[in-house]
Amino acid sequence: FDAALLTNFDQMISAEVLTRLYDVSAKELSCPCFCLLLSQRQDISVLGPVGLMMRQSLTFHEAYKALEKYIHLRSEAGTFSLEVKHQIAIIKYMPHLHGEDHCRQISDLSLGIGCSLIRLYFGKGWNPRAVYFRHQAPPDLAPYNMLFHAPISFHQEFNGLVFDANLLKATIGTFEPEMKQFLGSYLDELKRARKPVS
């Protein structure tokens, strides 16, 4: 890949290149949990204006919906979906690529950042009820246990964070209607600009 892309902050790196970069980094460093560890050094600012939109939402559910709607403007590597059943909610992450071991690195990064984002709203003491990964279990589970503090299952049908559905109704103290409207218009314009011209 072109290393010059790393110095251009306005240039989106393709999902395929980014996934290969993560895979190569993990191999070269002999660190299977590379992206899980990387996720702990990133916060909501990594999402740019999408993160700002999330912070201006009235409830956590609205914040999640902003993420689901606009995440492709920051990363085309995968998408999020939400399932709610019997007072249990699951935020799932589905990679759109064919990385090694079910896109281990990008999945670890996404769920790691996702967990950190939820703690931004509910405090560092919040933990998911369970965590699921499609990839195989790593040789060392310690980094996963230290991050999630929850039962973790590997080789599952999906990647996801499980939590109490009542959190979706929780209000966010940073809600500002005018700012949310401005950011929504800005992001919608970006979406229109990204659509290919037929």
C-alpha cells in the first residue's frame, strides 16, 4: 500500500488496504491481539463528525442509530446492526471483507472501540453481559478479559456486544438540538456527495 496515505488525514484508506495493514502489523509484531490493544488507545474522536453526532443525541439509542447510519463515511470495512429481544440488546458488527480468520483484527478493533464508546456514556464501570466473536480464540485471553470484563465466546455466528436493552432509553447529558440538526445536515450532505453519479 501507499504509505503516503497515512500522512493525508483527509484521504480515506480503502477497507481492503486497512485490513491488510492490520493483519501484517499483527504478524510482524507477533501480537494476535494487536487491534484489540489498539482499540484501547482510541476514543470517540476517531469517528470524527459521526462521533460528534453521537454526542449530540438525546438517548443512547439515537446515538447508536447515528453510528449505524453514518459509519460508512468513516469506514467502509463493515456495518453495525442492533437486535433487541426479551430486554436484551445486541450490537453486532459485520465485516464486509475477507480478512484472516473472519477479519479478526478489524472485528477486535470495532468491538473494542464499541465497548469504550458505551462506557463513555455509562461510565468506566459498565461491562457488557457477554461478548461474541466469529474468529478463533487467541493463545492469550488476558487482553480480552482485561478490556471487556465479561464472558467471551469465540467461533460464534456473529461479532457482538450483549447488554441490557433498558440502556437504549438512557438520556445523554451532552444533547444539543441545534448542534444535532447542524451535524445531521452536514453528514447527509456528505452522504449525497459520496453517492456515485449514474
